[in-house]
Amino acid sequence: MPQTPPATPLRLLSCNIQAGSSTRAYREYVTRSWSHVLPTGKRANLDSLAELFSPYDVVGLQESDPGSMRSGFDNQSDYLAERGQFPFVSHQSNRRISRIAGSGNAMLSRLEPTELLDYALPGRVAGRGVLLSRFGKGKDSWLLAVTHLSLGPKSRHMQLGFLAELLADEKRVALMGDFNCDPDAAEMRMLYKRTRLTPPALCLPTFPSWAPERALDHVLTAGFDVTNYRAMPAAGSDHLAVAVELTPQ
């Protein structure tokens, strides 16, 4: 049975799970390259992630495999929802490489969404998207958007323009994910100008997880008071997860 909606503040987490892989040094992108095609070791990482997710009301995922050789043909979002006892789950599959690998965004929630939508994002190379989940109705409603932007600034500029148009009229919204850029990057300014979203109060380095130097993962908000904004390890992922507590204004 779905759990009773929690009292505020809302506890949110954004996490690039690297399809359940483990990377603890740059050299492991080469020495552990087999993990991009084989499922070995991923189940243990997913179990650790499910434990990490347990205190949160809503979790947004990036790089979640929808079911391919490297995930043992399991939908990782569904597995994490079951292990973490989240009654509501939605997955947006954005990229597939035959049956070898897949990737997408996902939302795990203890709150029942009233609307679910997803959109492909523009870019020089296809394979990026945004997953939308609306919670509540009327003046108390709010929107969660989970996304993973491109590596290149020109594609990010197009994608942020799309997101700005999509979220322009939202009064209470949280946009989370792997932006692949600093929250103060030039292409991000358009988003702040055209929507009510504001940069996070803290610029938290999240990549690489073993020695964080770059702030790539963020939770941007509008219509919320924000507290306890922090980064934390996410099993063996090469990104730190970002957690936040939100109270509707």
C-alpha cells in the first residue's frame, strides 16, 4: 500500500547511478571497461543505493539502465524501487546501444504523482531527456523535473532553452539532475532568466566522486525554502548524489 504523504519538509535526492557500475579512479574507466557490457557486481551496488535512498520521499535517477546485457536485463529503476520500497516509479529510456547497454532518467517516489510526462531534449546527438512528475493539485501542486544534459555547451544551450520554455510558468518546481556544467555556467543563465528557478545556495563539487572537483549535479528550485543541501557518496558511482530538504513557501 502507498505510504501516507510525509509532513514537510520534502526530502529529495538526485543521483547519477552510473548504471550500477563502480569507479574509484580515472584509470578504472579503462581497467573496468568490462562493466559497461557485463552485469558483474552491479546488484551489490544497487542494493547499497537502495539503502541510501531509504530516508527520502522522492529520488531522481540519471544513467539508470532500463534492461540490457550490462544490467542482467533488469530494469534498474524498478529494482531500486522494489528494494527501497518506493510504491511509485517512472522510467524514461533515452539511449540504447543494441541489447548491450541502455540509459535513462527515473523517478522513485513515496508520494503518488498526479501527472507523469517525459520529453526528448534537443541536441547535436540524440539521447537526452527530461522526466516530469507533478504532485498534488491546485495551489498546493508542485513539479519535479529530472534531467541529464549533454557534455557539449552548444547542446546544453539548446536543452536549457527547451527546459526554460517548458518550466516558464511553474511557480513551485524542483529541477534536478546531472547538468554536466557548473550552476553558474553561461548557458545556465537563460534558465534563471526565463523561469523562477534559482541557483543552489551552495556550489557542491560532485565529480569525480573519489576526489570531487567539478560541480555537475544540482537541485534547482522555485517556490520552496531550501535547507540541508549536501552531497554524499552514491555506492560506487563516479558522481556524488545531491540531497536537499524543501518546504513549500
